[in-house]
Amino acid sequence: MTTDHRHPSAAVPGSGGEWLPVLDVPAPAPQRRWTVLLRWLLLIPQFIVVWALGIAAFFVTIVGWFAALFTGRLPEGIFQFLSSVLAYTTRVHASAALLVDSYPPFSLAAPRYPVQIEVRPTALNRLAVLFRLFLLIPAAIIAGLLQSGWAAVSWMFWLVTLVLGRQPAPLYGATAAVARYNLRLNAYAYLLTPAYPKRLFGEAALPVSASAPSSHPAEGTTPSGTRPLILDTGAKVLLVLILLLGLAGQIVSATTTYGHDHRDGYSVTR
């Protein structure tokens, strides 16, 4: 059983036989400039829905954590709800990041929307479930750097897309890589997969048997530009830049906070 998938046989294998969650996004295509100009404004209602779904998913994940701790897997109903929330959130974020021009539907199920995810219900290691919060820390740090760095460059990506009417390949690749990493992090946090988030910089060319579905999509679907996700040099350079900007932003923020606290402490002492 998969959720919001296009090519079930093409999920990306991870280490130890685990299957990494998959993100399917169409290859870069022309976009309407007026929707690019107003994209974030148009998505405000969607952001509100994502916020509400995130609150619901938080409490459902807690219930799922207890269930997985005792049974070694998520109950089917919890898996379906959390995977649907993850798919909804991913669609909205992909639209906000200008990966697609189509407006996301207000529905947990959107089989015809161009952005799709695939997650597979599977057995979970109870020890990994018990310590999931601590195991998340390294991946969450990387995601935090990506988020901070993305905030610094997103306006430039928006401006380039607005001027050109489409995302150039390096921007598309870097954006898709960030979106896919966030998908895998959230899937791991929701206990939807035992596979740890990885492959931020994409894959090497996969064997024909693994990559064929991308070239021959199911009838009525859009070919995926991210299965497998092959990044060119420009996209990888942009990803490194985003990480470095995120790191610099965190250092500046920590330094500013420390300096402010130090001055306040000195004033109180005096």
C-alpha cells in the first residue's frame, strides 16, 4: 500500500533494504508570471490549513508513537492520516517554492496533482521508535540550516523565476532537493518510515530497472523530474551556498543573543 504515488515500483532503496520516501515533481516548465508574482499571497489560505493539519498531526503522532512502541508499526488509520497530511503539506510547500504552477487543492487526496509523494507502511524498530526524538536531532539541524539559508535566497529564486517565467535547472534541482529532504525528515518524524533522511545532494544515475518508471510514467500522469533526483553542478553549488548561509545566519543569531544576554547580565550586576 502506498500513498499519493505515481510509480510504486520506483521507490528509492536506502541502506539496509529500507525504502526512502519519494517525491515526484514534474520537470521545470513555463509558469504564469502573475501567479509567480502573487504566489505566496495566493497560498495564505493553504498555509492556514497546513498549520491546522500540523497541530492535528502532532497529537496523532504521539498516539502513533505509543502504538508503534508496543506493536512495531503504525496502525493503518494513523499511517493513512499522517501520510495524507504529509502529502498535503508537501504539495503546498512545492507550490510556494515555485516547483509547480498548479494551485494545490483543498483535499487530503489529490491523485491528479502534479506533485506526489510515496511512503510505504513497514515494520519499525521499537528501539529506534523509543529514541526517535533524539535520533532526529542531526537531521533536524541540517533542515534548520536549509531553512535559514533558504530564507536568505528565496527572494532571488522568486525574482529569477518571475523574470524568466520558469525555474532554471540549477534552481529547480536545489529547490527539489530541499523539498525532498524536508519530506524525508517529516516522514521519519511521523514514524512513517524507518529510513533516516539522506541523499540531500541527490543520487548518481540509477540502474535502468530503478529509473525506468520516470521515463515511462503511468497512464494519465506527468513524468517525474525527481525520480531519480540527479543534480547538476550548479544545483549542488546552490545547496552548499544555502547550507553556508544557514550556518552563517545561525552563528550571527547566536552571537547576537549571547551579546544581548551578556550586556543585560552586566547591567543587572552593576
